[in-house]
Amino acid sequence: MSEGTLYDKVWDRHKVTTLPTGQDQLFVGLHLIHEVTSPQAFGMLRERDLEVAYPELTHATVDHIVPTADQSRPYEEDAAEEMMSELERNVREAGIDFSDPDSGDQGIVHVVGPEQGLTQPGKTIVCGDSHTSTHGAFGALAFGIGTSQIRDVLATGTLAFEKQKVRKIEVDGELGDGVGAKDVILEIIRRLGTEGGVGYVYEYAGSAIESLGMEGRMSICNMSIEGGARAGYVNPDETTYEWLEETDYFRENPEKFEELKPYWESIRSDDDAEYDDVVRIDADELEPVVTWGTTPGQGIGITDPIPEPEALPADKQDTARRAQEHMRVEPGETMAGYDIDVAFLGSCTNARLPDLRRAARIVEGREVHDDVRALVVPGSQRVQKAAEEEGLKDVFEAAGFEWRNAGCSMCLGMNEDQLEGDEACASSSNRNFVGRQGSKDGRTVLMNPRMVAAAAITGEVTDVRELPEAEVTA
Amino acid sequence: MADADGVEIPEVDSVSGSGVPIRGNDIDTDQIIPARFMKVVTFDGLGEFAFFDLRFDEDDEQKDHPFNEERFQDSSVMVVNSNFGCGSSREHAPQALMRWGIDAIIGESFAEIFAGNCLALGIPTVTADAETIEELQDWVDENPDGDLEIDVEAETVTYGSETIDVTVDDAQRKALVEGVWDTTALMKSNAAAVRDTARELPYVEADAIPEAE
Ligand code: SF4
């Protein structure tokens, strides 16, 4: 068993007791909620006449169903309006803070928490959403939960959970031009598999991780779950503290910053911490990674050939064959040149300000390909506003992108933004499952935001490093 | 176990019923219940949308899928392959399966969040190796009316004249067998200890911690 890691330390600090089931009862420091997975949990609470135990440690936003074009109320779609109204009622009755669209703070839950300073090192953070792992970028222990567990957390402020193993993933070296955090995590999932992380929490370490900004670390932690790991984290360091200092919470409570710093330092993994497993990855070797199939683990370097199903492990061959049929790709070819119809720049993986900046630099002075519908959906209203102020909106619109309001949008197609028929989409999101983007024949190719920008311009999957005169460095 | 709020949590020692084979690895929760059916504020009625896109084509015509087959309509034990339930954490997935009629799932492996969500509903997710699963799936195909009996405590599955060993995760087994899989009441009884834990955490502000009830 691991010892002396951030995971062990945060776990111990939050453990209330061991339950008769053998699971530990963990205190939850921050409970984030959104409109899709929480209404049933509030319903269960009402059925049992229970109240929210820790409303001040709970925070709500609306992201999955929110329209990103016309946001006037009532929403055009009845189901969306009903979900929104239900959330409004629940937070009002329980006295829970709500970053709603009128607040100017609304956005994807995993963008909102960090930017408001709610996400902090050494907190346990849960949300009824598997990408809660994102918050681990700050050295928090953060994981997605189901609706019955949301009920538990609402009612008790705690969660029954089994301790997992810790795998350290050391990424050393320097990322090359045009290669970003997204490529690191796609490569990790490609190597370890979509189930490789089951039973584990991932600690991301090494010089390449340390040199990333918070946004890059979030992109990596975000997709831990695609590799099967329920949580992933990076030890907090100066980069983390610089971000935190600028957030609302610590601006309003500067004394808290000094007060909490010793705690943050104390929960960092010890130098001689013991891990259940260690994996090393050489950052210098990485190139932009794109997916060829229908799971996030089906990725390859942009210059690499799509694998023959027969060359894969026996239990992966069938899935690969079906995926290649669905995607209409041929083994032996590269993904470069694969025609796309839609370019989606958004999602909790890659819709923060630096993501949009990097993509804008590719787009600047160019035009979206005639056959491509391209949209930018900022991760939050704050990202949107900041991007507008620094002129990114103009750059994207001049090139022919649609500029939308914040939300999950085409990442999962629960609002009006969906693929149609068998459209192929270059997407900065995290899941390429069949049907994920709203059409069951739709085809999703995951890639980093600069690669999405390049694909929007050329109309096909493109190695961004080969776009003439493109400014591809971070 | 009798719940403090008077809700009785049943003990799930065993589950029996006829089986339905769902073949394929990496069946994700988007396939179990597509996101467009999640625009609801209760779980009622989700059953008819289980595996929807695998069961129906564009024109809502039925496709080949065990859930469409007459002979499996009364089945309650699903037999699946590896990494079943990966992807999104939506509890809508096990809710849809449960409301369709599934009481237990036997498979090679399950995604963790999915298995946790199943447990919260009292649905066992038991595992066996690939070969065993394939045999079970074939048997179920040939014996759609034959009962499978899952003994959660003994970790066995009995079908026809065979009894085989399966694995049930320790915590899951305890929770099911002792009837403590509904954790709300259990954890609520520790409220004082929870407050103590919260007080020891430097980031939790004193006024966020409720007074004792
Ligand atoms: S952006 Fe996509 S992955 Fe992220 S929370 Fe929204 S739907 Fe989930």
C-alpha cells in the first residue's frame, strides 16, 4: 500500500471512521452540483425528510443543458427549463450558492470551481460528474460520484469510499512545439488503457508536469477517468499558489492564504513516499496525439499509422474493429487528412483562457474551411469575458467561428449543439464514444485545441506543426 | 438493517432469475442510456430507454439486441463482458437497467463508478474470468428460461446443474449481505464524529459546521 503520498495524507485528514462495510467514511470539503445529476438526489432527501447538512460547503452551477446561443428564459426546450427550475428551487430551499447565468460566474462546473478559488489543495471535492478529477490539478482529492452518493453527501457531508492504490506517472523532459497537456494525457491513456487505472489514483509528477500551468494540469487530471482512474492529482507548488492568490476567495480573505499554506505544504507527497506502481513517460518523444476510434484510449501520434486490430491485445481487437468501421478509417494510414465537418473548441478539458489563446494564434489571419462548421464554447462566463476583452472573440469570428456562451454544449450534445448524421468532428473534449456528441452515427476525433483550430482551417485532421507560418509554440 | 428513518434496507444475500447476455467489451454508459434521455428530474420511466441506440435505428425500427428479444423480456440477470459501464458517472445507467428489470449483473469486469452506483441500488456486480463468462452467455442464449442463482455471500453462481465460483468485491459483499448498502442512515448516525473531523480541517470555516442537532 502507498504511504506518505498526498492521497494518503488527505485521506487520513478526512477520514471520520471505518464503516461496518469496511469502507471509510470520508468528510467532503467541497460538494459541487449541477442540474443533471442532482435533482433526483434532492428528491430522495425530501422523501426521507432530510436536510442538506453542509450547505456552505456546497456550490451549484448549470452547464450540461444550458443553451449556448439564446439563453433567455424560459429556455426554448421544456426539459431544459424544467431541469433549470428544479435546480433553482433546490438551491434556494437549501441555501446553496449558485453560479447562475445572471451572476456572470456560470460555467462548466470544473471550470467554475477553480476560478472562484473553491478548489484548493488538500480538500476532498466531489460532484456527480466523472470529470471531477479535474480539480486534482490543485492537489485536491477529487472524484465523481453517482446520484445515491450525492444524496449521502447532501444528507451527511460525507461519503463511503474504499481506499485505492496510487500510481505515480512521471513525465520528464520537455514538450515539443505544438504538443500540449492534452497530448500527454491521451498518450498516458493510450499506453495504460482505458481500464489501466481502475483501482488506482494517479499522481502526475515529473519536470514536464511541473512546468505546466494550472490549465494544462487541469486538462491532464480531467481525463484521469478516461484512463479508468477515479482521481488524479498534481502536488501543489508555486504555480498552484500563484493561481490561488488571484482567485476571489483569497483576494477577499488574504489572511487565509498565509494561514492555509502550511497545510498545503504539509500534504505534498513526501520525497520518500511509497507508491503501488510507477510509470515513466518521456515528454521529448511525444507528438500531437489524435484518436482514431471510439474510446479515448484509441489514440496515436499524428504521424503514426492506425493500428491493425490484429496487432492489438486480444481483448481489444473486437472493439478496435468496430471502432474502425464506425470511424471509417483504415489501418496503416495516418489520421492526418481525415475529413472533418465540425470543429468544436470547448469542454472542461480545453476551454480555458490559455486554450483559447493558443487556438486563436493558429486561427489568426486564416479562414475556416468552407465545408466546416466551427464553434468556440468558452468554459465559463469569466473565460468568455476575458477572451472577449483581449480580442480573441474577434479573431475567431473573423475566421468564421461561431462564438457561443458558456456550457458543456457539443461535448455531450444535451443542448441544441449536436452533430448531425455521420458528421465528423475535431473536438477538444474528452470523450469520443459513439453517440457522445448527439448523433449516434457522428464521429469524434479528440485532439488538443491547437489541432482543432488547424483542422477547422484545413477541413481535415492536420498536424498543426506543418501549418505554414503558424505560431505553434506554447 | 433497520434504517434510523424507519426505511428498511433489504439484505441482498442472493439474486435469482433468468439471464440475458449482453456481449462486447467497453460498453459505456452513453450506450446504456444516451445523454438525451437524461433530461429528466426523476429516474421513473428510464427503463424503456436502456440501450436505446443499440436497440433502435433512426426510424425507431428495432435492431438486433437481446433487450428486444421476446425470450429475454423476463430476464433479470445480465451477463456482460469486460469494462462494462465505463465512461460517465451517470446513475441513470444502472437506474435504467434496474427499471428495465435487471437485479444483478455478472461480468468480466466493471467500471468502478458504475459498480458503485449499482451497489447504491442494491444490484450486485459479480465477476468471473473471460472463459467462464463466455460459457455463461452461451448457456443463457440456449436456456433463456433457465434460472441463474447468484449467491452473494458464498460467491457462487448456479445454473443448470453447474455451480461456479465468482468474485464479489469484499466491501460490496458485506454491504449487500448485511443490508448496509444504503449508506445514508449509517453515516448520519456518525454526525458528531463528522463535525469533529470538520473542525480539525484548517480550511473549513467554523460557521460552515452545523450545530449539533
Ligand atoms: S464539458 Fe463535457 S465532460 Fe465536461 S462536464 Fe460538461 S459534459 Fe462533462
